Amino acid sequence: AIGSISMLFKFTYFPHSYAELLGELMRRDKTVFVAAVSLKDLFYVAKQQARADHGGGLLPGDAAAATRIAWGCVERMLDIALVPNLGYAEGREALLLQNVHGDFEDNLVGAAALHMGADCLVTSDGRLMKHAPIACLTPQDALALLKREGTHSKRGRP
């Protein structure tokens, strides 16, 4: 049941489906996890999205606003999500995955998901979805799965 599912997020871009999924998880008081290495991706994609929302050609003040939006997105993610540790074991696991998937950063995300016991990894990265050591869902599919469930459980925040 989705009431006990653990989803770890990896951001490659920030479609509205991520925001909708995160909102639904929060409304249902679910635990949200984000890989530490994905926080830099969140910053980058949030900044790019803010720029795109303003037509791309930004004045200096607009560029500063896009950067503030990106900082705010990372801060909000840290407020709502648990960040599993990345250490020696995850690094070694990522190295073991190199023959399956050549992207070390993606392998770190997969290793973090494995070591934290996540049920799935939520990503829009098609290459990672093909090679991850754990089941992957797109944000759209994760949202559809969540909406089909009627379970409302409490988040396990420390």
C-alpha cells in the first residue's frame, strides 16, 4: 500500500508533476526523501524553470529573483524531506553499479535508495530508469499510484 511506500526523488528537470506529487504527499502526510546529490539538481532546475517562466531573457533583477526562487526551493525541500546519508557504503555500491550504468552520480542516488530501503525512486531520467537497482516511477506515475490509494498514514519525521 502507498501508505508505507518510501519514495526517493532525483530531479533532472522540474515539471509541474513533481510539484503536484510533492503537494499530494504532504497533504497525505507521507514521508518524502531526497538524495543529497539531487539538491544541487533541484537548485539548477528551479532556477532554469524560473527563468523560463519569465521568457528566458532576464534583466539583472530578474536573474537575481530566479536565483532566490531556486534557494527557496532547496530550503523548502529540506523542510519537508528527509535526506539519507551518503557515505562509504553508498560510494562502494555506486562503484559496483558502473558496469550497469556509467553515471556515477545516478549510481549514488540508486545506492542511497537501496541503503535506505526505498520502495521506489521517482525520476524523469530515462537512462536511470532503465538501469537503476531499484524500481523507478515517473512523477506522473507516482502521482497516479498515490491517487489510487486511499491510505492516509503519518510521516516518520525524526
